[in-house]
Amino acid sequence: TKDINQNELSILLLNHFSKYFHNRRVEQGALTLASPEVKFNLDLENNNPIDISTYQLKESNALVEEWMLLANITVSKKILRHFPTLSVLRRHQPP
């Protein structure tokens, strides 16, 4: 077995918790809108597109996305709590 260094352990823990937060959001009714991202391959001489493909999302993309969502939600709640009359928050109707 391979020894896991501190950085690898930290990333594994972040990934574990990101999956937990994702599952919790989905259970609470969050929508998962997964649309493919398009990637253009460009000609090096003139930068014209020569090929198109879809970008394959990796587990690391989901990890970063989940922590960004958590940061946004946390900051929004703090703004609402401290500046309730000045905050502008986007709210969606329940699905």
C-alpha cells in the first residue's frame, strides 16, 4: 500500500465532504443541471477553430464546484443576517 502524505489526505477529505454536501443539497431539492462544456481546438497559426469536442468533467471539477457553492451560500446567509434591508439575494421558486 502507498503511504498518503498530508496534502493527499487533505484533498481526499475535501472530496469526501464535497460529496456529502452535494448529496445533502440534492436531498433538499437542489437541481443538478449538468450541461456539457464545449472545447474548441484552434489552429495555431490563425486561431480559427479546427475541431470541437466536449470537455470531460472530472471528479476534481465537482469538488471545486461544491466548495464554491458552499462559500457562496455561506456568504449570502451572512450578508442577509447582518444587512437584511440592504442585501439583494436571488431566490428561486421551489421545484
